[in-house]
Amino acid sequence: MRRLLAPALSCLIAVACAVGLSVAFADDGEPSLPESVTTTLQPGDNRIGWVAERMSAEDLFARLPQVVLVYTWNADSGRYEIAAPRLPRRYWTIRFLEPGQGYVLRVGGPGDVEWQRSVLPASGLVSLRSGLNWSAWAGRDDASIADVARGIGSSLLSIRSGDLIYDPSVPGSMDDWPAVQRGDALEISVSRDVNWLQPTFVMPQIHYAGNVDHGVRRLIERDLEATLEYSATELGVQADPSSLVVVVAGDAKSAHDKTTELGHPWEWESFRNFWQRAGGWYSSDQDAFYLKSSTWEGSSSGRYHFGRYVVLHEYIHALQFQLMGADIVDLDWMLEGSANWFDSDLATQDRNGYPLSRRLIDALNLASKGPPLEEIESANDTWQYSFGLVAADLLIERAGKSAALDFYRVLAPGRAGPGGRWETRPTVRSAFAAAFGLSLEEFYDEFEALMTKRRGSAKRRPAGNEFALAGTIVNTDGTPRVGASLEAREYQDGVPAGWDRRARSSEDGTFELFVRRRADYRVWVELGDDYWNCQFWWSESSDAARPSDDEASLIEIGSSQPEPIAITVDADQCRWRITGALSGPDGQPLAGIEVQAQREGSTTSIRTEVDGSFTFVASRPASYQLSADLGGCRLYWNADAPAWTEDQAGTLEVTSRDIAGIRFQAEDDPCKRITGWLLDSNGEGIKNVDVNAVADDHRAMDPTDSTGRFSIALTEAGVYGLEAWINGCFLYYGNDGATGTLRERKTVSVTEHDVSGLLFQLQPDMCTLRISGRLLNADGTPRTDNWVGASGESGRGADWPAEDGTFSFAVPGPGVYDMSVAVDGCEIYYVGNGKTGAKSERRSFNITRSDITGIEFRLPEAPASVCN
């Protein structure tokens, strides 16, 4: 199919060029932000940017019968995609017009076509791929090309519209650009993958919980509008309103209930403790930030309430996480410090409260008394705000406001290798160097020099309410453990309080932790990045390899200087290092690639740096295999030549020394791929579902993205079947899309070429009927460790019970089903009225138009007896 499409498109474009058809750009002519505009499509090719909700190609042709062809450039595949009314549907590679994408609509016939189309942005996020992208502008009308460019950041190579080209490296190249209108199409080239957050000025969803006065609501919405304006004007971006949620609560209980309603339950005591300490917070897994209405109540000390700046602070966090497309980052002082800087900058512009200059003076006084900046890379509620504000100010002074966000842009996943098929994710250190023009270590030295000058001494001293908790960490052979990270974590009433302090052991194994007076601490030790093998609680009394926090030694800090502590660690544990470098087929370094070090019973993963280098801390003396993840296929290190199978991998013997200089080079991508879309019956993509490719002796999997797309990497040719679980409903890929039965399954033959364009689409009403109930032990207590399933003439479904024993799963369609559960290899069937028994006793039930609920699946006292 792929070989047919490319020539077909080439011919179509060639014909258009041969007859001299011009390209007309959509022009709504309105400076405002209407929900719809009238676009005049001229005969021939017309470039438009699609910003509204996705629309099917069939719907487009039905609305505009004069359009004979639509095509676009797919930056993911590096190919043109098309759809045409007269082209058989099986050859269409455009199924939907997607928001943020640019298209060409070809109009046949002699006359213009007036098209009333929506320009209400469906999303503010546009994923730009390295190289050329056809994109749509969803920001304000009459935007300058500088406004457009600022939101893309330092990776921008060029923006093109017809004969106009803006190149950041060419002075004056933006001079002749007209204003950019919402719905315009732009050709954008970037040097790396970028999450472009366009300033749509669409308000995110606001949920009010509990008693929030209407006057307070108006103030909150006013301040959120000010945040949107600041973000667009100063930074050129806004958070994607289609995913961001703002929760404003009048009390902790209402806020807690809202987290559950939004699908992210949180243990109540932990939540209440957090609520009491925080003025507001951003939840990256929800893409939501929470605000206390009390920060807008009562009289304000200036023109605005403090809540105005809490809004911007948490909004900056939403930008940071949306730009990098991840829910975790290690540089917490950067995360909080830059958010602090921006909310202080707004206060300065407002002439309200503490201006940035005054906050910097206070922060400098605190930072000069604390530990080195590099010792607070992870969360530390005491220092990350003050240290971070000073550090962010230095970096913004050096590289500008946009660089503080460019750091997070660079952290977004990228691609490398042949055809960009290998996923990369830059490390914090490589992203820092790219954004600010110096290494993280160089910046730490610069920051420490400033702090030394500020306090007039190289020696750091604790603040007035602190003590220096001194200690040593040594190996069991008596040698000092150098470079170990130690964190004193404060506990209040047995619960982590968040006021944590970190230090690193010196050349002689000594360290100092600045702890608060009259507080309780437990010490967390990190000998390397391997959480399970190199990180643990320190305990003087426990013999456990990894004591729990309850077993950790409690250090009670009183009103006098505490006694030093002595920590001893296994001399062989996480002591020796494996270092090397990974390069691509062209010999150039491969950055951001996941590399694994594997020994029996343990696997550790890291990402390569910008020069392709990697460093592992070997958790134990053992034989190790190294491998790199290249787009779902693993490349194994071997001293003679790299290998693509584990049985050909070489081994590294780590005994009593470091191993350095390991180098291996990736060859051309050996993987074949099965790509396609998992769709519901309406043609909408189903996201976050694992699609499996299964052969007799091989299995591979890939989760679907937000559009339902999957791309399964295979190391072996063969005949594969595709399978997926959707809400507990098991489906095969079949001749007509999805099917629940094995006899209707269609296999896919993979040889030397990729297989692409598969449509794994559900039939109408498929996987909508459900079976639910409770799995119980004989005594009525919940059973949670067994898979409950039902199989029948239409297919099967299954579920793992929840803590209370409840289960609920969908089945492919109506029909007769038998329900069973396997316990210790014995299949036990539901026989009705809460009873269970052998297969011969099973009671089948017929599902037609409605769900089956309230099933009590009670196991016998001796489940194995059913099979005896």
C-alpha cells in the first residue's frame, strides 16, 4: 500500500504544478477572535490551518463537494498523506483533519468557494517534529511573526508561508511578514522535537469545590486572565487548555473529594497534611493545579491578593510539565525557582507586594547560609524556593526569560536513527547546557562563588534555627565512601513533613546535614541511581537489606548540638562504575537513548548524555550485559561487534575495579514495524491501550498515543496476530476491524518491509456490555489476587478485582457466557446464586441488551478440591 501512495501523490502534485495552479492562503480578514470565519477557497490549491475539533475527511468532502483532494505533510513518517473523494477509501492516509495541522485543499471547477469554518481552538499543543512540519496557528489574530517564533524557542530553524521565509539567523527576515491570523497555515522547521504551546487565550476548565464566594470567584477568574496575558506576552506560550484543570476549594475535604472525582484518589491524611502546608500546588499526573479560596478572602496588603501570584506560580508548573511531556524532573530548584521568579516578576509589574528585587535580597541571605546548590536537586521544601529564585535570576540574566522554559522544551522526547525511529529523551544535564550555554557543573561553581562572596567565607554555616548534623560514611573495609548522597528527612507525628536536607560525602567520607532544631529525622542513603539496589534507609539496628522508614534510625534533634552519626555500608555495594559511549550508524554520538545494565535479578537504566556517554554504578560485583533501546529493539554490547539478540551479547565482569571505555555503535535499524490505529466505532482514536503483536514464539507490544496510533517494533519476521484489552474486553484484529473471536482473526505477515496503515476499529456497540460483581472467599472476605473472566460465543473479557473484591469488565458483544476464575491452576466456574463449582456444573448466562451486575462469585473453602 505504501508504494502505491507515494507515486499517486507525486502525480497529483506534478499535475498541479504543470498547469500553473497557484496556492491561496486562508484569510479571514478579522482582527478579533471569532469562533468561526468565512474562508474563500480559490480554484486550485489552498493552504489552511486546522485548529478546531478534529473533523473526518468524509465530513469535509460532504460539506465542500468542490474539494477534490486534501493533502498534508506527515512529519512523523516523513511522507505526504492524502484523501480524495474519487480515491478508494483503502488508499486514504488522511482520515481526520487534526487540530494544529496544516493542509492543502484542492478545489476543482472554475469558481471560488465560500467556507464557513470553525476557528475555536480545540487544543493549544502542537507537537513539532525535527525537520519540516505543516502546522496551524491557533493564537490571536494579527499576531506578529515574532510572537509566533517566540513560543517555539531556540530550536526554530525557519517559518515559511508561501514566498515568505523567516530565518532567526538572518537579520531582517521578518520585516515583510504580514500579521498572522488564527487558522493560517505555516511551514515550520525545527532542529529537534518540540512541544509548541500556542497562546490560544482559551480559559482552562475551572472547578469550584466547597463554599467559594461568588466575589472570590470573580477575583480568581480575573487573576487567571492576567496569568494568561502574562504568559503570552512575556513567554509566547500558554498551557494547553484542553487538558489543564484548575481546582479552587474552600476547604481540604472538598478539595480531597474533587481529586477523587477527577479520577485521582489520594489518601486523606496525606492529603490533609499537604493542604495545611501548601498555598497551592500543581499535580502533573492530573495536569491540574489546586488553589485555596482563602488566599483571595479578606483585605489585601496591596492592589491584589496573594492568590494572584499563586495562580501564576502553579501555571508556570503546568507549562514546564506540558513542554517536557513528562511527569518528573530531578532539578527541583530549577522547577520552583523559575516559577518563583516569574510570579515575582508579575508582582513587580503590578507594583504590588514584594517586588522581585526585594525577594532576591531575602533569598540571597538564605541561600548564602545553606548547603551547596547541587545538594538540593531533588525536592527540598526549605531551600528549593530561595536557592532556586537566586539561581533562576542568574540564568535568566544570562540567557533571557525564554531560556527558563527552553530548558523544559529540550527535555521533551525526540527521535534519532534511520528515519527518526529511535526515541530519545535528553538528560537534565544535556538540556541545561543546551538552554543556558554552560554545563550544570560550571553553573554550580559559579553559584558557589557568588555565595562565598556574599557571606565572606568559603565555609557554610547553619542558620540560627539549625544545627549541623555531622557524620561519616565508610565502607565495611574501613575506606571512606566518597560521593554518597545523604538526605535527612524530617518527620512529624510519624508522617514525612517535607523539610528535607541533603548533603554529599567528601573525599574522607564526612558530611554535614543542616537540620532544624527540635525536629525528628531519618536518613536516606543513595549510593547510586538504582533505587532498589543502591538506595535505602539508614538503620543501626535492622539487619534488613532495605529497611523500611519505620525501621530506620530516628534522630531526635533537640536544643543542643547533636552527636555525629556513623554510617557503614557494604564495601561491594554500588561502588564500582561502568562507563562508555554509544554512537549511531554515522559514528556520531547518540544522545538521550536508554541504556541498560543487566545482571541476574537486577536491571538498571539510564539515558546517554549529549556526547553519547553513559555511567552505571554496578550494584554488586557480577557479570553484566549492556544494551541500548533503539525504537523497541535492543542492541547488545559485544567486544567483537554489537549484537541484536541477547544470546549473542557479551558480558562485563565487575569485581573490584571500575570498567571504562566501553564503546558500541548502532547499525541500521534491524526492526520491522506494524503500525496502525486503534479506533472506536466512531473512528475516534483510543489512547493508552497496549496493542500486542503475537506470533508462535515471539510477542511485542506498543501503547497507543492520543490519536490511537501504535507502532510495534519486531526483531523477527513472521506471521503475527494483533490483540488488545479495552476496559477488560479482549479483541483481535480481524478482516473488518476488531473481532472478539479467534476464528475471525486476521494475521499480518511481516517480512523485509514494515506493515503500515492498519485500522483496528471496533464495531458498533462492541465492548459496551459489562459484567460486574464481587469475588469473595468462602468466609465472605474479598479476594483480590485472581483474574476473573467470562468467555462465550462473542469472545471474552476479564478483570483483576479491587481491594473490596469488586470487578467489572466489558465483553465483545451479546451472547452466552461462562464465568470462571483460576486458583492455583484450578479453573472454578460460577454456577449461580453465589455458588461455584466444576465446569460440568457451570451456569451460563445470556447477555443481550443490558449489563449483568451484582454477581457474587464466592469461592469454596478448598478451591483445589473442585479439580480433584
